[in-house]
Amino acid sequence: MDPLVAAACAARERAHAPFSRFKVGAAVEDADGRVYTGCNIENATYGLTVCAERVAVFKAVSEGARGFRRIAVVADTDRLTPPCGACRQILWEFCGDAEVVLANLQGKTETLRLRDLLPRPFDASLL
Ligand code: THU
């Protein structure tokens, strides 16, 4: 298995998802090959929930990592789970046109580019 997908699978086990029971794991790889993981963290207010992808990126950025090349997202679904709209925007900010590897627990995977998930993005080049 792709080690980035394996890291996202392991992170998924640590999801705090008592409300949706929908556990998600994510892992980002930086330019040096270092891997940072995240899981979704829900809250009783619901709206304060943070997705696995943003947890992974924010952890990585806060530790000084930059230049992400790939992100893996794992959920236990037949139809592979893509990042939500908010996460696509955050991923664009820090990862640019990175490879997005979607996977499930049965070993199904699909690799996309962020550009295809977020056409015509808003970013700092427009400010
Ligand atoms: N979720 C993620 O963590 N990442 C995604 O790509 C889709 C959705 C989480 C948010 C919430 O905790 C649960 O999955 C159901 O939406």
C-alpha cells in the first residue's frame, strides 16, 4: 500500500466523530518526504467540526512544513470521499496543484489533481 494512504488510514482511527460516525483520515507529504496526518474532529456544536484534511495541513504548516506535493484522504465508503469545498480552498493555498489520492478501506484508490477539484481558484495572485 502507498505509505501516504497507510498513514491516512492510521490517522482515521483517531477520528473524533461521535455525531456523524463518519471517520476520515488524511496525510500530507512535504517536499522533503515528511508526512503529517490529520483526522476529522467534531464538536457538539456541529459547526465547529474540522475536517481531516485541514487538521493535517494546519498541523504541518504550524510545524514549519511547506511545499506539499501529495495528500491522501481515506474514508470507509464505496464511493471515494473527496475533500469538501472549504478544504479544497485551504489545500490550494498551501499545496497548489498537488496530487490528491482518494482511498477506502478495501484498497480502492483514485488519484486526482487539485486543479481538477477546484477550477479557477481564488488565491493570493488575485489580490
Ligand atoms: N469530513 C472530512 O473530515 N473530510 C472530508 O473530506 C469530508 C467530510 C468529515 C467532516 C465531518 O466530521 C464528517 O466527515 C461528516 O461530514
